[in-house]
Amino acid sequence: MAFDTVNVGTVANDGTGDTARAGMQKVNANFTKAVEGPATSVTADRLVVFDGTTGKLVKQDSKTAASLVEGPASATSGRIAVYNGTTGKLLQDGTKLEADVVTGPATATSGRIAVYNGGTGKILQDGTKLEADLVTGPASVTADRIALFDGTTGKLLKQDTKTAASLVEGPASVTTDRIAVFDGTTGKLLKQASVLVSDLLPLSGGTMTGAITTDKQIVTTVATLGTTGTLNIDMNASMLQTTGTLTGNITLTTSNRSAGETVTLRIVNGGTNRTITWPAGWKFVGTAPAAPETITANKVAIVTITAFGTADTDIVAAYAEQA
């Protein structure tokens, strides 16, 4: 509000100015418009702010003129102001409108991740996860590569050599423990089979029920025993076993006997007649060998044993020497 100016006329006492009364009324009115500064001295360049609510008293602020931020010469109405440069003292017209601002909640838990509240995209709420729960990705990746954990912290990711297109898609629903098989020829679709995991036999053994039909040989590896002394036939080992070329007399024993197991043992002799001592209790079919049996020099013999129980007395054997 501007001060009233007293009209003092053109020259002294020319009768064209304000009367004494009117002039003093203007003076009094001007006092009501005046603002009173602080009684004590002030610091240079400090900002002036109102002292109280009367609008008639001012005081110095703790801020200086250098603290003021300068705005642009012109701006678009409703635009958000952003800093211009790095001084923190210049503002410019931002590209976003006030309507683009996202509103946060009244209160939040420190360290929580902010999530959207509703579908407007303009309201945030306190999420349930902490910033510490976030997973850090690599500095750069190849598009469509699958992400894998890097290390054991569960907080670092790395890219795999596989792409998302390599993934296999499963069915909408399955029966627990059913085996998955490919659906079609793409190699990218799975379906459930009628067979359960519990129907499978482990590679290390197991029991099958029902007859087994095969149109090929069942090939087994050949286990090699020693050449002299006590030679043990492990019934749980290969169905085909052989001695080395004998260098001395041998005594046969068995281990891991179980009903239904069969082993064929080839006995290879060197240039000297050797004796073979059998386990007590074996039952030989056909012509029973001597106890001990002598194998002729440079001959090969075959003994086949079948267990019908867990003892040597449950074994039925057949022996024959090369003609």
C-alpha cells in the first residue's frame, strides 16, 4: 500500500496545497502504513521477515539474500519447477505437470519399498518389503536372457546363456508325482504321463513285478577276479565273472547271496595243473567235480551257480572243463 503525499502547493502560501488539517491526516495515515524494523542492529544481507501477525513489525531472518532461488523469466502454468544447473540457486520450467506428481502416505516405515495404491499411478503406499530385500542385477545383459542367482546371498543376479525362448511350458494342472513327458514335437511343451515317480526303479537296484520281455541281449560287464588263493564270487556284482590266468591253486567263496541271483564264472588256467576247492554245501547238477577239482594246464573251465537262498547250501552249480 503506497504512502499518501502531502500537497504543499506550487509556492509558499499560494493556497493551492492541502490544508494543515488535511496534510496532517495524510501524515497520520502514513504512520498506519509504516512497518517497524528491529530495535537492534541487523546483519547485512539478511532477509527481512514479519515479526508476529500484525504485519507492522519486521525482523531479520537467519537466511541471506544469497540463499534465494531465482526462477525463470517465464514458465508454463502448472509445470513443476526443477533446478537449472548445479548451483541450487536457479530454477527452470520442468516437463512434468503438478498433476503428474505422486502422493505418498501420511506415514511409512523407514526402509520400506513404496508401492502403488490403487490403479491411478498417482498414490503410493508403504510396501511390505524392505530396501534390503531388493535383488541387484548385472551392469548389462543380453535381451531375453534368463536371470540366475549369482552366489548364495539371494541378492545378486546374473544372466544365463539360455533365453526365455528356451523355457519349457508345463500344463495348467497335474497330478502329484506324475512323470512329465513332451507334448508334441516342439520340445517346448510338457504334459503329464500316466506313470508315477514311485513306479520307476532306481539305477542301483529295485524290484520289478510282472514278466520282462526283450528282443535284445541284456549285456553285462565282466568282473575279473584274482589268479591264486581265495577268490570271492560277489553275487551282487556282474553276472559274468572271470579269473585271471591262474598262477596257483584257488579256493572259491561267495558273498551277498540272494535267491534268484546267477553268476557264470570262467576259470582260465596257465601252463600247470591247478586245483579248485569248492565251498561246502554247493549242489552240483550232472557230473559233480572232484573236491578239490583239478583243472588241466592251459584249459578253460566254466562254473555256473544259481542261488535259491542266502546260504552256500542254497546254491546249485554246474561245472565243465574245456575238451
